[in-house]
Amino acid sequence: MKLMLPLLVLIACAHGVPTTAVKETESRFSFAPLDEVRLLATGLLQLGRSLRDFVQKTKGQINDIFQKLNVFDRSFYQLATLASEIKEEEEELKKTTVVLKANNDEIKSLSQEINTKVEDIIRERSNLQSQVGHLEEKMSGLSQGLLSADQLAEISALKEVIHTQERSITDLLTAVREQSEQLNFQRTQIKSLEKKVSDSNFQETVFKWVWSMETHSVSGYLSDNSTSDDSRWDGLPAHCGEVYARGHRSSGLYPIKPNQSRPFLVNCEMTDNGGATVIQHRQDGSVDFDQTWTNYEEGFGDFKGESWLGLKKIHALAQHNDTVLRIMAEDSKQAKYVVEYHLMMEDASLDYAIHLRQTDSDPAATVANHTAIRFSTKDHVNDGHLGSSCKNDYTGGWWFSACGDINLNGRYTNGKPWGRAERRKGTHLKANAWSSFSLKSSQITIQHAPSTHTPSQGTAE
């Protein structure tokens, strides 16, 4: 209220109000009620606190912005460095290609010149043989009446010299043909080398691009499905077994392109027996496997942790009979179970049905053979049971058969479920007809028959 007194004085002076009136007003408003003063003080205090909180919040937001700008600057710098390296490699490849093309043109010109000379030599040889034949006939006719024995001997010696020269010419032609074949072989090798250099440079660029990515998401492909010309990816291996055959011995991420599909990343596990493609991995329950049908088709999870590769990609790998499915699991007591199947998988029109036949190995866990079992999820049931659905008792997506043998994609229980219902909904493996085990970790891999590809020298990691 006291703050209003100076304003009243100014207004009074401006409008010519007598000073006595102002003084009377001041005497009336010289003291304000205590409640109003407290209310005003409380409002000012709250306003100060709000301003302080606003300033602190603004400072925090500014700091976050600066941190994001720093991350962006580092990422941009790394991207610029990678682009510079790729550009330098492309320049070196261009120089190598120019040299190879020059050598190829020179060899081609030399080969054409040799072929021309060979043809000329063959024509001359034919003419010489024809002339020698006429000369022999004439000399034979003359020798009967005109030539002496010494002359005939000299003519015989001359014939021997001519035959010797013919043999020398024949040997020369043979050597020329061999040289021409060698040159053609070298030309073929140069062309093959050019293709290998191109493929190797492209794959090296792909690998560098793969490892430079910060994301390791399982879902997605390396190329756009709308791309009309995808031939640049044709040099990629078809599976991890072929990656191993090409000389790579380190486990990790590799791009593959199986059975004319779009290229995608897989986690290859390398052993002394070859390379296996990991299609499922569980270890700590960090990823929810109770997903929809679409997610199970596309894949989900992270290559660094738990993951499911995706039904579309698994079908691209397992649509032939040369595939072995290997299941490795461990329970809470650290007991390990391994089982292998010969695997063949149908496409989406048959709900990715699988045909399993156990191998001749002696696995720790015995699971029956299965044929034409369709995949099921919580929104796409294909268990084939009319009375009840396995998806009502089990979680996750799986090839459910008789609702019980095995489910590696159920709810993660760390191998320690509390009751039968929880065990049925969790990850489990039925080892025999009497008992099943809840699992702490599991991994499913696909391995193909050994490739006939011979690894190049110097590519082993």
C-alpha cells in the first residue's frame, strides 16, 4: 500500500490537486493491513523461487544442448574421417584399375599380333610345302635320266634339311600357340583380379560402414527394397559358413545375401568347424520376447545382447535341406543341453512351418522329430490344437507342438520359476518324458554344409 503513495503524489501534482489533499490521502493510507503485507511478501517470495527454478532449469537445458552439440560434432568428425578414408581408397582403386586396363589392352594387342603372325606362318608353311612337293616331283623326274648318284645324294641331304626346317617351324608354331594360350590365361586372370579387387574394396567398405554404425539393431536390411539394381551386393557371402570359407576367423557381425534375398547383417560364431549364423540368443531377460507376428517376422533385439533374427531372414537361410539347426541351453544349475536337427523351413504362406529331423549325434537332451509345425505368436495362433491354444498357456513366439516339448522364446525366469504355471510360460526344454527344465540362457544357430570356395591368400583375420 505504501508503494501507491508516490504515485498518488505524482498524479496530484500533474492534475493540480492541492497539497493538502495529498497529505490527507497520505494520512489515510500511511498504514496498510498486516495481512496484505504478508500476502504481498508471500507472492514476491514465490515469484523469486519460480524465477530461480526457471533459471536453473534453463541452465540445465542449455548444458544438455551443449552436450548434444559436442556429440554431434564428434559424430560429424568421425563421419568426415571415414568419408575421407573411403575416398582415398577409391582413388587408389581407380589408379589400380587404370593400370590393369592398360596391361589388359597391351596383352590384347600383343595377342592379336601373335595370332596374325601365326596365321601368316601357317600360310607360308602351306605355300612352302606345296612348292617343295612340286620341286620333289620335278627332281624325281629329272633324277631318273639326268642326275648322277652324287647329285641324288645331295638332293636327299637337301630334303633332310627341308624336313628339319619343317619340324623347327612346327615346334615354333607350337611354342607360339602355347604362348598365346598363356597370354589369354593371363588376360582372364587380370579380369578376375579386377573383379576381386572391386568386390574386395566394396566388401571392405561395407565392413567398415557396418562397424562404424553405433546401432546394432537386429531388424532391418542393408539395402532399400525399392532399388532396381542390387547387383553391387552380389559379391557378399550367402551365410556364415561361406564367410568362414573366405578366410575370416573372428566371430562378429558380417553382411550376407542368402538365396537372392536382400542383404542383411548377422552375428557369425566362428569355430574350428566353420561359421554358424546366430538366429536367437537369450541371456538376461533384457528383451521382451512376447512380441507380435510382425516383429517376429522382421526380427528384434540387439546384436550385443538378446535378439531374434527374424522369420524372413531365417527362411532365406534355411529354405534348403543343407541346413543344421543347433540348440544350446543352460539351466540355473549350469547344466548344459545341446540338440541338433536337419532343418528345412517353409515360407510365409505356410506360416514358416519347419521340418525337423534329428541328426546322428548323441545330444544331451532328446527332443522328438517334428514335421510341418507352423509358427505362432500371441496375435497369430497356428498351434493346430482344437480344444485349447498353446498361446493361452505359453508366452513368446514359437513352433508349438503338443504344447510342451520346447519353448526358447517364453518369458525369462532366470531358470528359477516358482510354480508349474510360471514354468509353462517361461523358457523351458523337455529333456525326457518325465521332466522339463527351465532355462537360464539359450542360443540357436544355423550351420550349412561346407562351401567349396577356396579362401584367398592373405584374407585370414
